Amino acid sequence: MNADDQTRVDALSAVVSDLRVALAQLQDLVTRVGGIPLPSKQLQTRVVGSYRNDFVRSGDVIADDLERILAPHGVNLRSFHSILDFGCGCGRILTAVARRLTAGQRLFGCDIDPEAIDWCRANYAQLADVSLCPHVPRTFYRDRQFAFVFGISVLTHLPEAMQFDWLRELERITAPGAYIILSVHGRNHLDSFPPAARQEVEQRGFCYADLGKTAGLPEFYLTTCHTERYIRDRWSEFFDVLDVVELGIHGRQDAVLCRRIG
């Protein structure tokens, strides 16, 4: 290494050192003013697929989406005494929703990822009651416990039979008249599926395909696609399907708004 190269390396090392100090100071400042810590790069990547600048902001965008989807029905996040983030991961949306609630409302979260749940329990216990749930129902939640449930990027990854098992469980734990918002990959995602899967969607309205596995999550956690017709035909066994909003969640996934019957 020549003298010029060494000078550049030394300068870069100094910048990195300064950035580490600035980050440590920022973390201390956030904590002292009542902020909350951020999950690790590994946990963030497991949730959104990469380590991105907009991780925190995207949670707020999705919380805004939930409000917008509920609004035509005369309700919002502050309308519900008990809310469940079904598939909360490391708390990206959970924290954004928590900031919008008022005294007396209770927020819960559950996920199959034990590492993410351990993180949330250690860092977000003041925001929500977070629990590990099994890969397949039944959960420990009471019958008719929740007035609102949202599940983002959950049914986008489950095999068909497991999907119905969880829809049946969500029916059990939601109160009559409760609202449910679940995201799916709709027709806008068809181009990312192989030809055989696209054909299955055209024939059945649903497919479950291996487009790559997610490190840290089970082997069954692959990728699904749903059509609106399939959802209205098959999910109506469990809920009243009120609306299917194309790209309604962060402009990336379709949003299915349901209401608990009876």
C-alpha cells in the first residue's frame, strides 16, 4: 500500500469512527427523550427483505393505510378497545400503531418468530402485549377477544390449508362486528411467479410457490398469490368481505377488509 492509499484509508477510518460516536450519541438521545430502540439489521431484513432507510417510516405508512381503509366505514384505530397485530415480527407496524392509540386501548402482537418476539418483549413491552404463537392454531387468545386485527405479509406466505386454519382462528378470536385487514399478493404480482403458478392463479385464483425462502423462518414460509374472486368466494366462509383494495398496503400488497359475522 502506498502513502496515498494509506492516507485515504486513515481518512475513511476516521469518518467511520466519527459515525460510530454520532450513532451512539443519537441512540442515547432518543432513549433519554422517551424514544424506543430499533431492531437489528438481521431482524429488519427478515421482515422487509433488506436493510433500508425507510424501515421506520414504512411502518407509519402502513398505519396510515389501515386508517384510510377503515375510514369509509366510520371507524379508525382509536375506535377499538383491543387490537391484534397478527404477525408483528420485530414491531415495525406495531410501534406505529401504538403511537396512535389513546388511554384504555390495548394493543397485542403475535408472531411465530421467537427471536423477533424476544426482541419485542425486551424492548416494546410498554407499547404492547407481545406473544409467540404456534405455526398452526390454536392460539391462547380468548374467544371474541379482539375488535380489530391486522395481518400484514402473513397470508402472503402460507400454504392454502394453513391459510384456512388461520382464518378460522381469526374468526374465533374476533368479536362479532370486529374488523380485520389482511394483506395478499394480488394480480399485480403475477409477473414474479413462474408460468405454472400463473396458470394455477388463472384457474383457481390461488397459488403457493417457492420464490425463495426467508432466512430464520420455517420452510413452509413461501409466497402466495390471491385473486379477488377467490377471496370473496373462499374467505366468505369466515367473514363478510367488505373490500379488496388493490395495492392498498404500502403500494405493494392488496388489502382485504373483512368484518366478523354474527
